[in-house]
Amino acid sequence: MDRQILSILIEDIRAEFALSDLQLGLLSGIAFALFYATLGIPIAKLADRYNRVTIVSIAVAVWSGMTALCGAAGSFWQLFMARVGVGVGEAGGSPPSHSIISDYFNREERSFAMSILAMGGPLGMLFGLIMGGFVAEYYGWRWAFVCAGVPGLALALLVKFSVREPVRGAMDEVVQEVEPGQPSESMLEAFRHLWANKAYRYVNLAHMLGTFVGYGFTVWKPALYLRQFDLSQSEVGMIVGITSAVFGSLGLLSGGLVADRWAKKDPRGPALLGCIAVLLATPVYLVALWSNDWIVTTLCIGFGLFLFAHSHAPSLAIVQTVVEPHRRAQAAAYVFFLANILGLGLGPVLVGSVSDAFAAEYAHRSLNVALGFATLVLLGASVMYWQTARALGALSYGNKEDRA
């Protein structure tokens, strides 16, 4: 919610500070993603050695407080720095959380467990867009940030005192608990070791390309509706929020269940599911962008999201399954680093710059053109998921040459 609420407030912020689409892309992309991605790596290194629950609770408090401070921004750069603070806080959230989840659930249960965790995305978007649109329309965009951020401070305490820190590797054949104070490899050494794993490398690239498209749509969907259709801000918040929550959640849960069942029969199943999901989502998204009816656009975006979401949890579960327990937080952090630098960092910026470039020719439809070009990146993601499946097959059948 704290991350995505900006998307429903973009038009208000643009009007107040007289910003271009490129600046809005920087605000919603690089401002958050650069620090979210880079700081996630050293924080993950700490999480692979120390209490992960404590790290997550501190992270929640930081990103919630910085979200509330966004409401006090008096200029583009002040808002930019506040969004940087949100990214700094969120850097300590996902990698330790994924590591914790992997120690609660075994290999055949992780995709569904990850899908439940990932439901925070569409549900957070639902609350953020509906609440953000309503509060912005009646009380102004600044109070929307405050209402989104303040409750997270209480949530940080709830996390700290209600979540148990599990033993590392508890659900694996060999428990590998790393005690504080033991010598550890450098972050570069860890990355080299992880990147040498073909399954990890290819699923990393697939996830990165998928998030480029996913974040492009997430950030620009409300603006797409507001520019193209005669709808109010609160109406757009309801439409986009409900669509994202319903179709996104169903896609995540379905993807997790199908991946886990497929994994019991074939270890390549989760990767093959990702390959099929992003491939089928591509034409559906393109139809949505070229429609002149908001109902058709909404149904196509929803169905496209449902298909696309099938790839998310399985890819994250693959990451946790193919690496050692004492590297899992770092493995997740490198996934988020690459995905968010390209996906969240550059995705909205490139979409915004392409939209600006075609504005003279296509007017309010320039954003449709920009998102259309971005959607084609899903074809590359499909190829990478296919390569991941091949690598998983090699690991399972003991082809030592394909392990390197």
C-alpha cells in the first residue's frame, strides 16, 4: 500500500508541482527502487546471520514513517527524498521474509506459501488506491500519504512480538544454521556462487523482465484511465484497486497451487508454469491497451494480470529451493536488486519517456503506445522461464555439466 499509493496521486502531484511524465516516472521508479534494491543486499547479508524478525519489524517502521512524511513535501525534490526513505525501509522487508517462509514450509509447499505472502501486493494496492483516491478527492493528496503510513508503525510492533524466528534450513534435509560471529563470505563471493547456478540465474532474469512490465502497468494504470476515460479519481481508484486485488490474488493463489502440484510430479513444473503464464498474458494486455471502452480495458487488464500473476510465486519459490539455507536472504535480495533496478527503477521511467516522445503524435493515447512496447518484454521473460525449466531438469537428473 505504501509503495503503490503514489500511482493514484500522480495526477494531483503533477498538477501541484508542474511535473512531466519523465519526472513522474523518476518519482515513482528510481526514487524508490535505487535504494530499495541496493540496500537490500547488505541487509540480506545481516538477515542470513542474525534475527530476521527484528530486521523486518524495523523495516516496517521505517517505510511507514517515511510514507507519512511524503505528505509534508513542499517540492518535487522533497517528495523524491521521502520516497527514497520508503525504499530504504522496504529494503529490509522482502529478503528476510522470504528466508523465514522457506524455513516454515518445504519444497512442495513453498510456491503456495509465497503466493499468500505475495498477496500483500494486490491487496495493498486495493487499499492504497481506494483509500488514496477517496482521501485525495475529499482531503487532498497529502493526507492520503499520512493515512497510508501511520498504521504501519503499529504493525511493526505486531510483527516483532508475534512472529517466531525459525531455525535456518529447518525444512531441508540438512539443517545449516550459521551462528553469529562465524566467518562469512563477502557479498561478491556470495553473488558469484549464486550466479553460477543456472536455475537461479535464469529465473532471476525471467523475474526481472516480468517485473519491468508489471511495474510499468502498476504505476501507470491509474493515469491511463484518467487520461483516456471520463472517470473521477475515486472511481479510478475503485476500478484499478478492485481489479488488481481480485485478479491478482486469484492469479497468485492459483499459480502457487498449480506450481506445487506440478512440482510433485516434475521439478520443472513451476518454471514451465511461469513460461506459459507470461506468454499468454502478452496478447491480452495488448488488447486492453488498444480498447476505447473502459469496461473492455478493465476485463482484459484483469485477465492479463491473472495470467501474469501465475509466474510470480513459483519464481520466488524456485530461488529459495535451489540455494543453500544460509544464502537464502541474499539470494532473494539479488533477485530484488536486478528486478527493481530494471523493473521498478527503469520501467516507469522508460514508459514515461516513451509516452512523452509520442505525445505530439498520439496525444492522450501516447501512454497506451508506451505500455504496448513495454508489454513485448514478456516474450523475453517466457524464454528465460523455459531456460530455467531446462536447468531444473538438469539439477534433478544429476547432469553435473549443467549445474555449473
